[in-house]
Amino acid sequence: MLTYNSTTFQPAVFILTGLRGLVGARLWLSPLLSLMYFITFLGNCTLLYLVKIDHSLQEPQYLFLSMLAGADLGLSVSTLYSVFLVYILGINEITFDGCLTQLFFIHTFSSMGSGILLSMAFDRFVAISRPLHYTTILTHTRIAKMGLATFWRGVFLMTPLPILLKRLPFCKGQTLSYSYCLHPNVMKLACGPVKINIFYGLVLVLCSFGLDSVLIGLSYILILRAVLGIASREGRLKALNTCISHIFIVLIYYMPHLSITLMHRIPHQSSPLTHAVLGNLYLFMPPLVNPIVYSLKTKQIRAAIQKMFKVWRKGNGT
């Protein structure tokens, strides 16, 4: 039964959905998602801890990586409440204000992640093209300013989203496509003037994710140009090898995001199940995969993990 605020004609609650079309999805998704969240929190918290205690990891590359881990943790915490309700407790309702709050934090931390990936691309460019000046260009103060810039950009760009939705009446139902709230998904249920929301949503995509992806691409063109200027084949391969983890993470981050953005523009050409699967990949995979990829691919992080386990075993007398 639809329940609305009689004054503002806004729904009292929204109905969250899981993977529609899969019978008995809760039975296997509950333990799977619980495991994914556990690995996500463990991996990203471990990265933050290692960068803090290990002086060999307090270089620009790893400081940016710790920022990415922080953004991933924020994104995971933003989705945890509603995902827990839907898949663990079987409760599919979220309040109107709770939904607006959640979508603000999801979009803010997503924007932060995109900005940090751009900063990491710049870090790789400086490391390869100006190796002798790497630490003098990317000082701790400058890195902190870049991190604050990505944070405040996300906050300022995403603050209008809940405000613009709050002014709208809703009459197209209460059922959302995912187990969490996103601005385009909520906006589709409104029956008021949504042109401003559509325009501002497009501006957001272009000014954050779109601009970041273009600048990341430009960074790699400059990186490739710098690599081709290295005399030895071994030197070129070594330089490119330092970029593999970042390239992989960029693809994991942007491909589902691009797909889900396009599907919201052409909704009749994709099934609800496809929407839900890509929506889950878009939010769950990057925070899960980022620490795993960097731990497996980066020698210094592997060494720090081994050192941490040695200290832990020594402390426990084993």
C-alpha cells in the first residue's frame, strides 16, 4: 500500500529491492554479501594501518592509496545499512529522509574515489617523467591539499541532490531498483518538474566522473610518451609495470559506472535484473578489489603485510 505525506505528497518510505528475477536470491546473497563486506573492511583497514605504521609506505603513491581506501570504506559504510536490511533481515523499507541521506553519501564518496584515481594517475605521471623530483613535487602538504580538494568537491557537488529531490512530489510508486538509493533511481519516481534534476545530474557526471576519466586518459597518454623516451627496454617495462594496478582499478571503477549511467538514459532497453547486477558491481566491487589488487601487485605492501604477521606471531609467542 502506498503511503504519502499528505502535506508534501512525498512517500513515507521507499521500497528497496534486491536482485529481482532470481528466486531465493536472499539464501545465497546474504552470506556472499556478508563475506564481501568483511573482506572489504578488513582489506581497506589493513591498508590504512600499514601506511600509518610503516615508514617505507609513507610515499606519495601509498598515501594516495590510503585515501582511496578511506573513500572505499566510506562508500561501503554508506550502503551497509540498507543492504543489511534487505538481504539479512528481509526488511525492504527505508524512510524518505534516510534515502536522501544515503544517496548523498554514496554519490559523495563515489566522486571522492574518482578524484583520488585522477590524483593517482598524476602521481604515476610524475614518478615516471620526473623521477628525480618525485618527492619534491608531491610533498605531504601538497598531497593533503589534493585529498581535501577531492573531499570538498564531492561534498559541494552532491549537496544539491537531496535538496532538489526534497522539493518534488512523488506519484509514480515507491519501489527502487536497488538495495540502496541513487539519485537517478529516486528521481524517476517523481511526478513534478524534474528538468533541473536531470540537468544537474548531467552536469555532475560531466564535471566529476566525465572530467576525471578524460584527465586520467590524458595522463596515460603523457605517461606513454614519457615511457617511450626511456632508453632501455627493461626500463620501459618496469615503468609500465608500476601503472598496471592503477589501470585495472580505473577499469573496475569506471566501466560499471558508465554502464549504469547509460542504462538510466535508455531504461527500456535493459532488464531490471541487469540494472541490479550492474548496480551492485558499481558499488561493491571497487572497494572489495582495490586492496586485493594492490596487495598482490605491490612488492612493498606485500613486504609490509609479511612484516606485520611476523610481529603479530612474535607477540603471540608462535
